[in-house]
Amino acid sequence: MSDLQTNTLLMVIIAILIPPLAVFLKKGIGLHLILNIVLTLIFYVPGLIHALYVILKG
């Protein structure tokens, strides 16, 4: 596996366990992080979907 595939796989695993942490590691502090925290607090699944979207989008 290449380094990019390994990094993406690790980010997806982090997103499944702790979605806001994955968004923070990918985008830093900003709108995406705040949105993800709110979505995760409302219900876990929307936060997970948003984190996966941010990670896999690029």
C-alpha cells in the first residue's frame, strides 16, 4: 500500500471512532470542525458522514 492509501485508511478509522478529531487533523480549527462537533452532538451518524465526506473529498 502506498503512503497516501495508508494515511486515508488511518483517517477513516479515526473518523469512525472520533469524527471531530479526524476533521481537526484534516482541516484544522474552522467551520468544518465546528459543524462536525455540532452534528456529532446532535447524533453520531451525521457527524460520521460529514467527517468521511471531508476526508474522502480531498
